[in-house]
Amino acid sequence: MTKNLEGWDYIKHLLASTHCRQGSECYKIDIEDRNMIIAFMKDYYGYYSTIFVSLNGSPPKAYAILRVRFSHEFKLIKEDGELKALDRWSGKSGDEIYIDIIKILYLDLTHYRTIRQTNGLTPVVELSLKELLSRKDVIVMNAEAIQL
């Protein structure tokens, strides 16, 4: 893995690495020129627990399914003018979404790799909502999820 990748950069690296060999011109194009398409998936009770991400292209070049930490489903709320994740069970709100499982799929939707948290305490990756909204390489498909 490339050093010091965190958050959404880590997700984009995983997608680009699935589509192209790391260090290749193809990988560089994926990282620099392709958008990540993101969809938040709501459950029956109106909480989010799954996020789908694809690397833009025709067809999309790779996919990721992100699962939040066990029993940390969240609602998106506006708090002090900023988008926050309101934890379903604790009632606490914050900028970070904690991901426990990442499933990466090839462009033909065959399974490539699964990354899981191992110690039960540390998430695989922490994703910032503030960073998500500030990135120019992100398209949120269900924009109603972030426009509160």
C-alpha cells in the first residue's frame, strides 16, 4: 500500500489499484483524472450503513462497498451549518464515518478483495464528511443525502 494514504484518498487508491497496476500511467490517470461516484444507501429505518463508490468511466473502472462499524449506522444532519453523521445508538454527532469492511470489485463486478478491521477497535478507514464535500473529484449520486 502507498504510504500515508487516509480517508477518501485511501478509497480512491484501492479503486485505482484494482483497475491498474500501481505506478503505471493508467493508475496515475485514475488518481488524477477520474472522479469517485458515491451513493449513500439508506436502510428501512432511514439510517445509512453502506456506501457504494465507483471509479468513473464507461463502464466504471472499479467498485467498492463500504460498511460502517458494527451498530454505528447514522443519519446525516446539519449541525452549526455543517454536515454531520448522527450515530444511531449513541446519539453523538461528528464529521467522521468509521468503516469496518471494504469490499473491492473489478469492473465486471467479480470479487477482488475484502479489507476488514482486525482488532475490533480500530476501523479500516475514517472518512470525513467535510473532506467529501470539499473534494473536486467526487460526485455524490444521491445528493439529497448531503443537502440538508
